[in-house]
Amino acid sequence: MLRIKKHMLLFSMVMILLVSVSSVYADDSDSLSLANGIGSLSVDDIESGPVSTVEDSSHAPSVGGGSDSISSSSNLASGSTDDTVSSWDEVSVENDNDDVVYSGSSSNKALKASGNAEISSSASNGSLGNDTYYIDSANFNEFFADNVMKSEYGNSTLIFGGNFDNLGVIKFTSNNTLITAKDSLFYNTVFDLDANGIVLSNIKLVLDKEFEDNHQAGIYVHGDNITIYNCTLNYTTPVNATAFGIYSDGHHDDFVGLKIINNTINLLGRAFDANTYNYPILLRDTHDSLVYGNHIDCELPIKYIVWSFSGAYGSVSMDTVAAFAADYCENLTLSNNYIRSTVNGGDDFYPTLDTVILYGCSYSLVERNTIISEDFYTQVGHDNYLQGLDLYRLNDITVIANNISVFTNGGKAGMGTAYPIQINGPVYNAKVAFNNLTTFNRGPNCGIYSQNFYGDTFIDIISNFINVTGNASNDGTNPSWCLVSGIEAQDTGDNILNNTIIVNNLGDYKSNAYVYGISYVQNTGGGHTYNIQYNNITTNGNYGVKIIGKVKNSTTYNSTISNNVINTQTTSNRTGASTNRQVEGPSGTNIKNNTNGNPKNTMSEDYYPDWLKDYVRNGSGHGTGDFAWINRALNKLSNGTGFNGAVGNGTSHSGSGNARGNGHGSHDGDVSGNGTDSNSDAVLGSDHDAAPGVGGEASPSISAASPSDSGSSAANPNAYEIDEHDNVVSKSSDYLQLGLICIVALLLLLVGYKRQKDKEEEE
């Protein structure tokens, strides 16, 4: 009897273990079935290798407002980074209906299956589906006649594979053609996009020649609604040759709807001659354009400006070199880009370099970009003239949440500039807010320099962090030219509110040195009115704010300089002491309540202009487009996710519609301010330590945005990992519960067996 019960106990234990194992296996089988379901391909999904995902956030600021992101394409461009790329590998894909094999590098092979039909390898033209075609060097001429795409392949998807060397210009003249590449390299082979609705993606170009037949450009745009996405362009330009990375030429046609998204452009420019031009990106009369998430890095000569205003490529080309140049491109959005220029040589006569220059680009938005201008070529004691963002003759422009820095050892007494932002009138309704502006040189310098020499200027300058270092030597012929100031505003009417400004003069202290936080001291004709309030200013000069009155044909009137915190070389050490004496303005200026701390009044939310409150709460509302077709074309495991849908959640300074910075809070999109808070930041991520010589070492910084801040329409590349993690956690919980049940059952069996055995022994 005891032996039978032992056998029953053993049988029960074995059954419990089998049930446990089978349950676990069932869970794994379900997971496998799910994976197979995602991997089941339609005929549009056939190709090897996944579309690249975006991982480099250091160079790609992201649009705020959502959880998804588009970042820099420095790690995103599909294809090998080597100069030699293998031709198509053989790919075998199975799905529910078809068994398709594509054998690369030879034409007339392995085309897409349709439905349940079988397609043999003898089918022609290398097409994969009714409107998808694979192109390599062997079958290239089947699709192109004299390098112009044949019209019968228009309105289709073209996938390039392998190397294409020294083909010159490839031209596309059919509308709505989608062009992409897998493991492909174009060496001295460039693109002419001469039709509407073309999308060019995942292309890698390596160039070192001049391309006169393509209007000097690696990619020439001549149509409406063209998109250039996720391409890499490395261009070493010939010496003294005109050369561009991307050139959109609408000066006779006024094109619209260009999108340049997530591209990497590296350009070594060597246009040293006065009549040659270098621009990684040049846009002319191309309206409603979006330039988003690109990484632009270039070396350029520093050159004399051609002030004729009629350059070969529009008014903007008075600057013959720049990292980004746009001429009369209305409603331009320049967003979340990394744009850097460095100097590799140039002129000695007023040598000038703009990193970004916009001429006549009204109704435009410049947001969340990192713009860097560096000149290590110009030596100490020599003058140079650098501008990070240079604006000319435009209205209704918004410059918000950018990180702009300029660094050079150039500059000398009364000569040189290193301005993060320069604004040249006529300009109406310019808006500059939440920017982090840092600059260092050894001559005259300003964080923001604006003037109405060419016409009236009306500007809002609000909640910026500005750190300026220069040399206000009075050795020049005109002392006002030796100016070092946070903001020099030679404007018709300005609101300058809630900014944190640090100004450091490298020279010895002089009571009459032109060192100011905010100023109008360089005479410009016309009337001038200023509202300067709630700013936090630190300088090692005599004055915090100075504006001149009636000088020659210039008059300043109806101005207010109040409620500012000002600390200068001559400020009292008593906290809360008045600093009205550190302010100078013409007779009739309202000067009151300026202190060295403990402000008497703070800036309320109501004092912010409506445009800024709307932006902070709602963002810019720009989407980036639909790129899901790239996944479907290149990724055989694609389930249709990826870059899809112009959702356009919009951008905001904090990435979620909240305002932060310079002492105002972040509460559900509300803005409230206290620009006189000495511990406040002007922009998200800024570091407001004092400037060198003013009690500390300045290191202001702003993250141009991380992927977690983004609100673009891109799908989150880590979404699957998150879902998989949740699945693992759920499965682990199920296994644990089942294991506990089994242990309890075994314990009960053992207890019962023990009691039964004891009972039998007693009997």
C-alpha cells in the first residue's frame, strides 16, 4: 500500500512539473507567433537590412511637444561609411504567399511576386513590384538615358545599391518619384531634382570636383514640395571653385514646400577668390520650407563682403561664404539643426564670416538650433568680423531657444566683431527670446547688435541669457567703436525685458570705457524708444544701461529704464541699494527702481507679449512628413512604423509646452517672470556663473534638445524595446505565480504523505 502511494506521489510531482514546463513553452510559443506575425511581409516589404534609426542627439536638437523624436543623421544615413560599398547581396524572403529571391549586381533578375503568382528570375528591369525598382551599376542604363531617368519609371520607388562612380549629374524629371538607397555610395555623382514631389533619402555622396552642369551643387533642387531626407554629403571643394552642398534655385520660379530633414553635410570650402562662393546649403526664393534636424559642419575662408547687394546668387551672396544662406525665402523654418563654421584662411581686409545669414526671409522661425562660429585662424592683434546669425531686411521673424556661440582670438582696438546675433533694418516685429548667446573676442563685441541704418527696426528681446567678453580699449579714433555690450540696440522701438546679461571687459577698468549691459551709444539717425525692464545685468564697467539722447539727427524719447538688477564696478556693496546712478539716459527717461539686488518689482506673466505666451503654450506646430515608405522599401521586417505622419505636435521651449528660464516658472504652459532674480537662468540649461573678471568663470550652455524633448512625427526607435521589456516583466510575473503554486502543491503532498505514513506506523 505504501509503495502504491509513493508511486502516486511521484506521479503527481511529475505531472505538476510537466504542467509548469508546458505553460512556459506555451508563453514562448505565443511570443514566437507574434514575432512571426510582425515579420510576415507584404510584397512591398521585401529587402534586406533595417532602415537606420536615429541615435545621435548631440548634434540634433529636437522639436518639443511629444515623446517621439527626429535627431541628427550623423549616425542615420543608410549604407556603409566606407568609400567602397559592396553590390547587392542575395536576399531570400519568405512570407505567406511568396518565395522571392533577388540576386544583385546583374540585371533582369528576381522581381517582386504579386499575390500568389510566381515570378521567375528571367523577368526584366530589376523591378520589385509594380512601382518599385532596384538599380545598380550593371542595370543603370536600363533606367536612365544619358543620365536622365526614363519617364516610364516616374511616380515610382527607386532603390539604388552599390557604387556609382564619376557619373556626373543624374537627373530626375518625373513628379512624385521616391529615391532611396541601400549600401550605396555616389562618388563624384550628383543629383538634379527637376520635378515636383520628389523624395531623395538615404543617399551618400562623396565629392571633390566642381559640377558646373549641376549649378555647382551636390544636390540641385528645382521644383515644388521636394524632400531631402537622411542623406550624407561629404564635399571637399576644389580650390577657388564655386560649390554648394544643397542648392534650391527658385529665383525665377518661387518654389514652395522644400523639406531638408536629418541630413549630414560636411563641406571643406576653398573659395578664397573674391568671385567664388561656398555654401553647404543655399536657398533662393524657396518659400514655406522646413530645414530640420540637420548636422552641418564646414570649414570656410573668411572674406571681404561685397556690399553691392546684388551678388551672383541674390542679395544674400554679398557674403560669398556661409554655412547656411537663404535669400527671400518667406515662411522658412530653421529648426533643431547643428550648424558650425570654422575658418581655414582668407583675406586681411575686413575679413568676415557669417555662419547663418537670412536676407528678406520674412515670417520665418529660427528655433532650437545650435549655431557655432569659430575662428582659430585669425591671430591675436588682427581684426575679424564674425556673426553667428545675421538677419537683413525682413519682418515678423522669431528667433527662439537657440544656442549661439562665437569664439575667436581676433579683434583689436576699435576693430572686429564676434556677434551671436546681428539684425539689420528695416525689420518690423522681430522677436528674440529664450536664447543662450555666448561670445569671446579681443576687440569690440556684443551679444545682440541691431541697427536701423537701412530702415526702421522694432524688436522684442526677452528672457535671453547673454555672456559677452571683449576688449573696450579706448585707443581707437572713435571711442564708441570700442564698445563691449550685451545688447547694442540702435533701433526705432524695442522692448528689452527679463534678460540675464554678463559683460566682461578684458582691458583695464576705465570709468569712461564703453562697457554696458544694454546700450544705444553708436549714433544712428531717426527716433528711438526703449522699454528696458526686469533685466539682471552684471558688468565690470561703470554703467549697466546707457542710451544717448539727441545727437545730430538722432532723438531718443518716451523711454523707460526701470526695475532692473544692476551690478557694476561702482555698485554699492549694500544689498538692495539703488543703482539708478549706474543708468544713464536722456532727459525725460523714466529711470526708477533699479537696484543691485532684492528687486522692488518683478515681471508678471501679463507683461509677456501674446506671441511669446502662444509659442510657449502651443509651440510652432510643424510636422516633418511621412517617411514610412522607406521602412517598407528597405526593411523586410518593417511593420509600417517608423517616420510616419505629419503629426506636428509643435515645439516649445521646454519640449512640453512649458516655459522655463530666467526666473520664470514652468506651470502648464504658463509664463511668469522675474528677470531680476540673480539666480535665474535665461534659457533651459543655461549656466549663469559670472564672467571672467566679474567673480567667476562663465560656462553658459544649453542643450539644443534631446530626443526625449522632441515632438516630431518620428516614431520612437526604442519603442519596441520598451514594449519587449514590459512583456518580459509580465511573463516573469506569470512564471513566478505558477512556480509558487507548484511549490505549495508539492508541500501539501509531502505533508499528506508524512501524516499517512505516521498513521500507518502507529497502526
